[in-house]
Amino acid sequence: DRTLEFLGRTDFQVKIRGFRVEPGEVEAQLAAHPAVRAAVVAAREDAPGDRRLVAYYLADEAVDADTLRAHLARRVPGHMLPAAYVRLDALPLTPNGKVDRKALPAPDDADRARRGYEAPVGETEIALAEIWAEVLGTERVGRQDNFFELGGHSLLAVQVVSRAGRALGVDVALASIFSHPTVESLAAKVRGVETRGRDDRAIAIRPDGVEAPLFLVHEGSGSVAYAQVLHPHLDPAIPVYALPAASASHPPLGTVEEMAARLLERVREVQPEGPYRLAGWSFGGTLAYEMAAQLAARDEAVEFVGMIDTYYLPESSGDGGDDFGLMLHLLRMAEAVEGGASGAEAEEGDAGGTDLEAFVHRCRERGLLPAHVTVAHAREMQARLRATRRALRAYDPRPLEIPVHLFPAERSGGADPRRGWQALLDDASLRVTPVPGTHLSMMRGPSVEALGRALSRGVRQAARRRMIPADAQF
């Protein structure tokens, strides 16, 4: 039962998948509002795949949903904020006096928090707002409304991409909705005039859920496209956020330590306090490791560290600056090209030497990349991959005292699945779980499904260890 309940002003506990936790923050803080007498927060799925938190509260008069959301936003982590707030005269009860959860009503459009309505500006914003309203089944959408906070998810995002392409006559990448989740920001992206400085914030891949979020760190090219591929296969109770690299307008960061410190700032904007859950693919695993080390140095709680086919030795990192096969795979993921590049296609992409311009044109001619992918885009990715290699060569990590979960690809190079980390971590600290595929194919089905299950199990194991004291007697 993932429902969190607060009745009156007493403490309570709730079981989530067999683990005892005390998450009464949301209910307690909502009930602390002067106009609210009591509250229940429930995780609802009124349509398949549309799962979100809904708050039900008792009050003499209705309180504006934005007012309640703002009240909670100052007191609880962002991933625990309900999407809708429903006033009830009384809570429905079963014959034995407990809340009848099946009788709690579905929220309507007026119950949703909108952060204040601001009308769309210009043809592109108006067109996108109309598409969102139609897809989401809501009366109106403002230019600052967040697609995912309104109940959007991956399947609905696909519909938005399709309809926007027809209405605006341009290709809209699926990834753009995740990185630009408001009407204003997506319209700017479509027009090619997006404001720099906003696009390096944490991306709410799946903001709903009743547990602490999992932060997925960008890989060596700076992209978080793999997070969009991976997240549908992760436990739905876990919110998922992606941490992209700094935008081009940001001063360049040359070390792993600097990159990790910047990413921690983005994490705290979503989750001010731990325990934290961090993971990353390839170079992203190294960044997740360093983020955990910096948190541990400040005595902040880290619950889970996951490294997905991440190598300890820089020369074996899999993020070579001139690896055109890797670049092709990452570009296809970033543009939401179905399935990534096959092994044969990657080899075709690699053929032809080191001429980047010829590489891009050849891939577009063969249908491996969309026509709008430019040489400049590929050159920016190549520069990031080279900077990654330089940062790895200078990185000198220190051992962590918490378990580190490593998920090596079974068919990647190297016989030892520990990927070199045995030089830094002992067997008790390094938890190795091999998953199917190669370094690249592990992010395609069915390998990515197995990876999602393994990663979810690792998070569960870490949560269980943290809830059982080390000196517990059985």
C-alpha cells in the first residue's frame, strides 16, 4: 500500500513494499495549513500509466490548489508534491472506521496546481498549449505549466511530438519535451531561440512517485537520452530525474570534481536533503561516484550509488573522443530514433576515417540520423567526449565507505566484470551485477529491460540495508 495517510495531528507509519518508513511530512505539513483540518495523500492511476499523487483535505472552504502547493513546496522535497488538491467535507470511511480509499474521488481540472495561469504568447506557444490541453484532457494550459506536473508521461509525450510536427511543420525531438517541459521553453526550443542557462537543470523524467528520487547522471557526451530509454523499466514507485551536462554558455569545467559539484547543486534544487540515490551510465557512473564521495565528505546520507558499465581506468572508459560508432548511437538516442544503431550500422558509421562532416552526411544519407542533425551538433558532442577523456585521466578517486553497485555489460571488452574498480574497492564494498549486452546495446531492448530490473533491485537492497541498523540483533 503506497498511500500515505495523515488524520488529525498524530504521528504514523506506513508500509511500502514491506519496509517501515515514516513519510508523514506531506500530510503533516498540509494539515498544518491554517485552513486545513486533516489530509490524506494517495497515489492514483486513473488512466493506465498516468500515476500521480493526489491530496485530499478537509476544510470549511476550498483553498486554491496553487496556494496549497506553494505552502508545501517550502516544506517538502519537490518529488513529493501532489499534482492535485481535492477538498472534501468528510473523508469516506469503511464500516470499521478506516479511510475508504476506493471511495476517494478522482480530481477534476480545477483541482490541479498550475503555479498561476499565464497565457501563451505567440503562434508557437498557442499551438503547443492547445496540443497539450487536448492530449492531457485539460481545459487550458499556461505558458509556464509543466507537462509532467499536469499528468503527462512518456506515452503522451509521443503524441505531443506527432501532433506538434503536423501543426508546426517542424521535427520536434521527443527528448526536447523532457528537457523543455513548459510551453514557453519548448516553444523557444522549436523556434531555435531558447534561452541559455535554463537547460542544465535537473530534468523531471518521471517526477511522480512516493519514494526518494533516483538521479541519472549524463554520460560522456553530456546527454541524458539514455535516461529516457531506461526509466520505463525502473520501479514505478521511484521518481526519476536526469542530470544533463552544463550548457554551452556555462564556463567549461575541466575536472570530474568540478562537474560533480555542479551536478550536486542541481540535485539539491529537487531534493534539499538526503538520503540520495545516484546512478550513471559509462562516464556518468564516475560522476555519480564522485558526487557520492563529496556528499559523504559532508556527512550527508547517500543510500545508493550505481555505475552502469563504468570503468575505473580512463583508457577503458568507453568514451573515446573519436569513436564515431559511439557518437552515432548517442545522437540517435538524443533524437529519439527508435532502437539506437545496430552493430552493423555503427560499423558503417565508423567507416570513412576521421572526417566528421563526411560521417554526419553519410549517416543522414543512409537514414541513420534525421536530416536536422547538423555537423555543428556532432562537433559539440565530439568536443565533450574529448573533454571527458581529459578529465578522467586527471581523476584520482578515493574509496567510499558505502556499497557501490556496478552493472557491467556481459559482452563488453575485458574479462573482469569489476571493470578495474577492484583496485580501489574491496569485495565487500563493490556489488557486481552483470547485465546482458555490450556497452551500447545494453541501452536497447531486451537488454535495457534486464538492466532496469537489476538497477531497481539494487535500489531496493540499498534501501533495506539502510533501514536495518548495522548492529541489529536477530
